[in-house]
Amino acid sequence: MVQQTEIVNETVGQPRSERVLGDAASQTRSKLRSTPGFYARAWRRLRRDKVAMVALVVCVVVVLFALGAPVIARITGHSYDIGDLRANLVAPGEQGYILGTDANGRDILTRLAYGGRISLMVAWLSALVALAVGGTVGSIAGYYGGFIDSALMRFVDVIIAIPGITLLLLLSTLWRPGPVGLALVIAALGWTSIARLVRGEVLSLKNRDYVDAARVTGATNSRIIYRHIFPNVLSLVIVWISLAIPGLIIAEASLSYLGFGVRIPIPSWGNMLDEAKEFYRSSWTYVFLPGVAIYITALGFNLLGNGLRDALDPRLND
């Protein structure tokens, strides 16, 4: 009887332990599959931030307003560059003008939409160019270190020391750039901040195990930088762009207001303010509307950037 019990335990107990281990392994795999990824957790944290979500809605509305400028022009029935001098400085809501007209009789609503396209295009293009230049310089400096790092960082210090506004005003006497040229000029002076941020992050990532594994498999340095290191800097880049856009919008508006920027009659929020400064006594909305467009857009992107910074911080728990 004892021998039969031992035989039963040997024949039944072993398969049961294997089944238990198999069930535990399957449960572990299912948990790993059901665990949300980094960006899913970040999106969940962002959705809980009410201020950031309101800012996201504001940013989306502003972008759609700018992209829908041709549609708005059809609705208003007015062009952004052709006006009626008999209807200059019309108050909002009068004579069929929803937001009134400027000193040349041009519809302000239409010009705001087209001006938003120019201002946002300059800001985003300059941010992307600055990211391409600064990200490359920062990645190379942080990865290689030594003399290359010292030389590149001293070059960054030289660029930072250049008085940007003074240089741009000097250039304005010789050259009046269009939107693309203005974006490139702003990017040429603004890529240093992201270069320093990326360099610091690359310095902390280049000695990780997955980078050593890529070296062992024979991956080239450029492949390691752009396929293994830079994707891990992506969250930092997203936060930098969201926080840089407000400053770039204000920079474009400031340069256009000072005379170095987009040429009239092409509208931007900055040169609309420049045109309106002489007529603030006659039509306060002429000055107020471009200014409030700059303010709301900059504030929206700034608050969204703060929310993204908190949501993408891996040190925060759900």
C-alpha cells in the first residue's frame, strides 16, 4: 500500500509541478503583454493633467485655425493682401467684417489666419532645423568625448556669446529674409540649447549595456548613435520642442515687429503688430487681436510643454 502511494505521488506529482510552472510562466507573459509601454503610461499621466489637456486643445485649435486659412478666406470672402480703403479701421462686426479691418481695409480675421500659418511655420521650421543641428552636435560630442567634445562645446560657447538681436538688426540693413530665411537665421542662433541637453543625455547613455551589446555585434558608431542612443533621448526632444515653440513664436513676432522679419504684405502676427502700433488710438482691436493670438498660442504650447515634461518623466509613478 505504501509502495502504491509512492508510485502515485511520483507519477502524478511531477506533471502537476510542471503544470504549475507552465501556468506561472503564461501568467507572467500575459502580464508583460498587458503592461502598458512607456508612452502609453505617459499619455495616461498627461490625460490626468487637466491644465495640459486644455492647453493641448488650445494648441490644436490654433493649428487648425492656421491650416484652415484658405477656408476662412472663402467664408469671409476677403483676401489677406487686398483691401478696401473705403472700409479701413472698421470695428468688429460692422460692414460684414467679423473682426474688423486694418488701416488698409484688409480683413483682420483672414490676415490672422494666414499670419498664424507664417508664425507657426517659422517657429516649427526653426525648431526642427535647430534640433537637427543641435541634436547631431550634441550626440557626437557626448558619444566620442575627449578632444571632439571639448572642441564642439567651445564652438557652442562661441555661438551662445553672439548677441542675437544685435546681429539680426545689423543684418536687417543688408538683407530682408522671407519666412524660410528667417527660420534658418533663428535656428542658426538657437540650436545650442538642445545641443547641450542632448550631449548630457548621451553621456549618461553611451555606457549602458545595450550600447555595449551593439558594439560587440559590430555596429558602427553612427548606427549606435542614431539607432540605439538617440531614440532614448526622444522624450527629452519632445519636451524641448514643446517648450521651444512659444519662445520661437515670440522671437519671430519680435523680429518682425523690429523690422527684421516677414515682409509685408505677407502677414505674420509680428508684422501685424508693427502695422497696428500707429493706430492703437483709432482701433484698439487692431493691436489687441494679433497680440492676444501670440499670447494664447505661446501660453498654450508652454503649458503643454510643462505637462509633457511631467508625463514623460520616468521617475514619476502612475
